[in-house]
Amino acid sequence: MRAPDDSLKTRIGDVLLAVEDVSLAFGGVKAINGVSFDIRQGEIRAIIGPNGAGKTSMLNVINGFYHPQQGRITFKGKTRSRMRPHEAASGGIARTFQNVALFRGMSALDNIMAGRTLKMNVNFFWQMFRRGPAMREEIEHRRFVEEIIDFLKIQDIRRTPVGRLPYGLQKRVELGRALAMEPELLLLDEPMAGMNLEEKEDMSRYILDVNEYYGTTIALIEHDMGVVMDLSDRVVVLDHGEKIADGTPDEVKRNQAVIDAYLGVAH
Amino acid sequence: MLYREAGQFKTNYVDDQAVFPIRQDRIGIAVILAVAFVGIPLFGSDFFISAVMVPLLVFSLAAIGLNILTGYTGLLSLGTGGFMGVGAFACYKLTTIFPDVNIIIWILVSGFFSCGIGILFGLPSLRIKGFYLAVATLSAQFFLDWAFVRIPWLVNNNTSGAIEVPSRYLFGMPITGPMAQPEVRYLVVLSIVALLTLIASNLVHGRIGRSWMAVRDMDLAAELIGIRLYRTKLLAFAVSSYYCGVAGALMVFLWYGSAEPAVFGIDQSFFILFMVIIGGLGSLVGSFFGAALIYGMPIILKAIVGLVGLQISPATVEHLTFMAVGGLIILFLIIEPAGLARLWQVGKQKLRVWPFPY
């Protein structure tokens, strides 16, 4: 992990990921239609829009679950027409899901340890004996995972199967699993959905801390406008699969198209 | 009182990541191993050793194999019997072609043949899941069944069409064939099962086991954290069929003594699947429990009938035990759908806080 960097001036850097003219259709339904935007190194980028605007589809395109029919994705300077999930993961894109996608049968600790899979490479032979290099690797990563557990304050539940945890904690473990990948780009799909005010405040704090201390670039989808306006550096607004606005929270707030999309237009 | 972990503090991650972090558990395992390796061969009767313990261990090993695939990785398979058969026939061919190589080596090597076949029939798992995959593995079962009966080369063109186990020796002692002592056969089976169980335990507690369970619980998220689904699933098929293959070879060479292809039929697959489900999906100790329950129950019931001294014909006893076992299985599944392993865990938890309820 990188050292903490507090200076706001240098926080935002070059373009880390750019999607250009991406279109995605399921049969006749156009989920995304010619959308372009970019995410800069170190920023918190919000993707908002009414239900069915194509926000989650956009994240799925970015980490390779969906393959767009048209468009280009440039990540870390490499342009391609589509991502593959494994490529995205090894390139440093981590993700949390709208409805928690944890490994329910495993403990919180194992879930976060699973997030380290890509960093672990001791072969099958040593794994069979669970000694020597295999154990050393396991311990080294356990130490890293414990740091995340401390950071997220979930020490007391590390041995609990995540299926038994309350929703708010599950969301936190899922964030932990994503952090275990030491991502460069963290995609958060509605991290605050279904939370009460206090949990939302906690989660906001974690997001800011991750961004600030680890310098992780964050793209988040969120419906709570208060959260979006407070957290994000730039906001992109989608509606019916098309981009209708892109800019700082203040610019977006004043944009007539955005107001119309959310409140409706008189015909 | 005795089973209390109070005062056992872990000061490093090595201790904390141990398979048995609690001292009492380690003592328990040591006692069980001592009884199994020393007590039973010394004091067990020939019948108990060769008709109860050996089969129990063989079935446990097969159940561990299927548990790796179905319990840990979530891939339902009905081909267990076939994979066991591959191991048995491979071992027979190997030991008749190269009689000078020790049979124990061939038993362990024969698993690799089963492993290869397992990977081959595991390929559809990359595209299909759940019940559909079960049907695909069923095709493996039927194909292998057919091959065992129709290819006489597999049994060296015997007129009986069965595997006839030759005598093979270790340090001058017969360990297979009609001359082998039950104790010797038992110790060989026990050593192999203990070794393979240890390896399985190591695998499921490390990165590989976590990947398997991740694929089982949420394959999309697993893919996203960089787990390659096809590799993980095929590895599960490979390891699982290896275990089943070795179990099949042990079954024929150290238990049955001779075997017709029929013992590797679909019945066997279901038998092992029941053990895994009753014992507990995703639990190694559950595999032993499941094997003990499904295989041991009829033996115990028959013994009870014998003790009570009822005058019933053996055929009726057979039918009654079938009914009783079926009833007990249903009962167990109602009490604890997650299997005996969960019951065991709950029991240990209760013991930890005893005499308080929680």
C-alpha cells in the first residue's frame, strides 16, 4: 500500500480509465448508448442516474462481465474493445456489488483472505503439505488482511461465517475483500444501499479514508444525493443509457437535463 | 469443563491458522490415531477389522473425494462409482503388467488415471452447473460402466469378466490376495487414508480451498477477485477423482479381493453421495461420519437383531434394516439438514460453554 498523501492538489492525477463511445444492448434493449467518460487517478468519481439508467451495466462493462458491442476501454494506457474479468482483476480493478456478493459459507477472515488470491502463488505441491513456502505465504497475507480488519474495525467478527452477519457488516466485509486486492481502481455499486444514517456515515468515512490513505481511485454508484455531492470530485449522470451530464457536483446540480431526468419534464 | 479453550492464547499467526487451534482437539486427534493405528489391530476381531473398519475407511476416502467436488466446490457429481472403477481397473492393469513394482505405489498411481478421466468429464462443468452438470457426470458413469463390461482387455480377458486380485507383498508380507492378514490390510488402508486426509485438510485450509469455496458460494465474485473458474473447477475435478480412484483401488485390492464391474455402478455413486450429504457438505470430518452412518448403521442394526435373538429369516432382516436406515436418514436430515458435521460442531460449541447454555 502507498504511503498516506494528504495534499489535495496532487491527489488527482492523469486519466486512469477512459471509456469511449461504449454501447451495450441486450437484444433490442439498449442498456448503454454511446457513453464516454474518464476516471482520473486518485479521484472519487460518482456515477448517478435514475433507475435503469445503465449505471450497474457500466460497471459490468468496466470489469469485464458484459462485453459492449461498440466502443473502447482504455485502462492504464492500454486500449481494448472489451475487458475480461481476469484481466480487470489482475490489472487492479476491484468491485463491490449492489446486493452483497460475499462467499456466504466462509468466515469474514476467509472472505478477505480470498481477496488475496491473485497475490498468492505458492504451487500445489507445497499447498499439499501446508508447510514451508505455503505457510510463510499464508502468514504474510494474513498479516496484511489483519491490517484491513483493523482498518474496518471488524476484529470481533473475523471468525463468523458472513452469512450470519447483519447487512451493514456484510457490506463492510465486502469492502474489505475488495481492499485485499490492493486495487488501483475500486468500483462501489451502491455502498450505502439499505443503510441507516449512522452506517452511511461510517461507510462514507471508510471510502474517504481508502481514497486518502491508500490513494485508491474510486468510482461509485449511489442514490443518496447527499452522499454523492459530499464525497465525489466529479459526477457523471446517465439516463436511459445515455450520458446527460458530467462535471463537478455543483455543475451537475445546476444542470437542467439532470433536474429534468430526476424530477420529470412538463410536456 | 475439559473442553475449554480459556487461557490458550495465540501469539502468532502460525498457531492461529492451525487446523486444530484448540489443544483439546489436538489431543483428541492423537488419541483417535493411536486407537486406529495400535488399538484396533491389537484388540479388534478379524470380522470387525475386515468387514467394518476397512470398508469404513474406503468409503470415507471416496466420500472425501466427492466432498471436495460437491461439498467444497459445489459441483454435483453422479460419476463417483465410475471414477472409483477407473482407479481399480488401472491398478489391476498396472500390477499385472509390472508385477515387480510395489502394489502400494500402483494404488497411489492408479488415482492419476481416474484423475485424467475426471478432468475429461469435468470439462462440461465450465459451461453448465447444478442439476445439469449432475446429468453430464451421469453420462460419465454410464460410459465407464459400459467400458468396464465391454472391454475385456481391462480384466486381462478373464472369462469371469472380473478383477481377480493377485497376491502382492510388502517386506515379504502378503498385503493383497487371499493370504493377506486382515490386520495388515487394515494398516495399509489406514495409512493411505490418513495420509490423503491430511493432504485434503491442508488443501482446503489454504488458498486452493478458499478458491474452491469461493466458486461454490458466488462464482461471479470469485471470478472478479481473480480466481480463474475453469482452472479451479478442473482442479477440484482432478483432486476429487484422484481420491475416488484410490478409494476404488483400495476397495478392490484390500477389501473385496475380486470385483465385478457391477460394483462400480450408479448405486455406488448414490451411496457415496448419500454419505456426503448426511455427513455434511464441505466437511472432511463429515465424510467420516457419513460413511460410518450409512455403512455402519445396517451392521449395527443386524447385530441388534442377532442380540435380541429374534427368529427372523436373514432376508427379512435385510429388508428391515433397509427400511430402518432409510427412516433414520430422513430423521437425521430433518434434525440437521446441514449434516452430522454441523451436529458435531454444535455439540462442541455446547461443550465449550457447558454448564451454561451460552
